[in-house]
Amino acid sequence: MATTPTRSPPTLRREALRDALLSAVELLRKRRARDIPEGYIDDYVALNWLEWNGGGLRLTTTGDNVCQQLIRQLG
């Protein structure tokens, strides 16, 4: 009997963050960072997908690459 590999909680969290990234970026564009779910900003910064810049958040090169991958997948 074959078993399917289980995903660890960090892997599941990263997938949830990835799934929500485009929405988070749109909220940042609209200057509504307060609407990003609690804890996501810290995790995005830890993943180097977002960075603090002059008191605001911006997408990093890594974050932009992840967004581009997501857009291609949706495409």
C-alpha cells in the first residue's frame, strides 16, 4: 500500500503565503497593508518577498519573481 507524503506545517504555511501574495501586493498598492492577514507581513519579510523601505513595505526582487510565477500559472 503506497502512502502519500505529508507536508510539514512550514511547507503548508509557505504555500498559504504564496497563494495570498498577489492579494497582499494589491493591498499594498492600494495602501491597505492593515488588511493583510495578521502575521503574513512578518512571514513575507522573513521569506525576503517583502522588505521595509522608509517606513513602508515594498516587493523585493524575490517577491516579484514569485508574483511573476503565480501570474504565469494563472495565465
